[in-house]
Amino acid sequence: MALICEGKSSWPELVGTRAQDAAEIIERENSLVTTIIVYKTCPVPLIFSCNRVNIVIDCSGTVITVPRIG
């Protein structure tokens, strides 16, 4: 059985933006999720969750991958 999450699920337009700006946009566009900012070298949970969006950033605080529910 596939898990279906509600609301917007990915934000490719945020790659290259500042992490805090991305977090605010994501939480405004989908109020069902919580954002988590993580550095590219940090491990992230492997368990899928409809209420989490990881924002992966580089050392300058810039979003480097497409933020998506997971």
C-alpha cells in the first residue's frame, strides 16, 4: 500500500535559496509539515514521514537539494 501525503510535496524552486527563507516558504505552503535544516554531511532519518521536510544545505547555508516530504 502506497502512502499518500497531503498538500504540496516538493519545492524545486527553492534550490539555491537561504535555508531559513526556504523553511518559511515550505511551512507556509504546506502547514502539515515541519522543516528540518541539515548540513549535507549529516545523516537524515531513513523512515519516511508525511510531516517532515529535510532542507539540505551547504556550509554557507544555501539549499543544495530539492526539499521534499520524507
